[in-house]
Amino acid sequence: MKFILAFSVILFLHSHLLGQKVYSVNYESQADIKVYVVDYESQADLLVYKVSYESNAGKNNGLWYFTQYESQATKKIFFVEYESQADLKIFFVEYESQAGWRNRAKIPLLY
């Protein structure tokens, strides 16, 4: 019984901590990840859909919730001006079903 309870708590914490709640910082030095928004879907590492509610944030699958405060975010991002400065290239999609990774090698950036 203790094992099941402990396992349940670990699963809950793990899923809660990996939700893609992001905060856009003002300075590059504050960021966990530098992000560049590309012009075309085919250029992106990750296709991102902005969800309206925190509870809809994905678990590293491109469903991002932009938090109001830095302390609420699991990742702090900085939008760079040039593609060459970026750790991750994203493209904002219109529909939730379009979100997801195109370059799976970049997945660890958001863990």
C-alpha cells in the first residue's frame, strides 16, 4: 500500500513539473532557452500551440502556457532576433492538433 501511494505521488509530481509553462524574460542572461520564431513550419524544431489555461499545458509536446509570473514557469525563454542565436526554433500553429516536435534531437532542451 505504501508503495502504491509513493508511486502515485511521484507520478503526480513528475507530470506537474514537466508541464510546458513558459515565461518570456526580458534579458538573454535570465533565460533557460533562447528561442527564435521562424517564418515557415518546415524550418521549426518545435511546432507550438499557445493554450489559454495552465491545466491544458502539455508535457513537452508543444502545448505552451505563457505564465504571468516568472516563478510559475517551468522554463524561462528569451526570444532572440537572429536564428543563429537560438537554441530552439519554433513556429506557432493555429490548431492544437498541429503541435509537436519536428526535430526530436532538441527534446531534452525542455526537460
